[in-house]
Amino acid sequence: MNETLQQLLLAALHDETVRTQLLATREESDPCAAFCDCATRLGYPVTVGELFCMGEEFNAAMLRSVNGGGVEGPEGWNDAYEMFFAALG
């Protein structure tokens, strides 16, 4: 998770209004876009492309860290959007 998402996560963990707004985005027809719009309105600019890229970069780094390189990463670990909500609890 990049610094912007980490700051947003901390805000959501400490402010129920922020948490509620972010959780409500999961009910939208395009939840990732709604999440990014909400985060940006709250002062934490993030795009859908950045979310995708974060997940891919994290997964690639994890696979590179395995001697000889990993074949497949753990399922879901390349999804920064879902990892954010998992951390939010």
C-alpha cells in the first residue's frame, strides 16, 4: 500500500465518518472508481490505475523475493483495493 492509502487507512480507522463513506463505495456499480472519487474528495488522491499498479508491484516484488522467483503469488495479494478493506476490517 502506498503512503496515500496508508494515510487514508489511518484516517478511516480513527474517523467513523471517513470509514462509513469509504465502505459505502463498495455498494456502487463501479466500486473501485467510487472509492477513488471518495478518497480524492477526502484529500487522498488515488486513481483506479494506481490501485491496480500498487497491487501488481507488490505482488511482483514478493515473487522476486523468493529464491529462484515464485511461480504464483498468494491469491488476492495483488489487489490493493481489497487489501485496503481487509486492513480496514
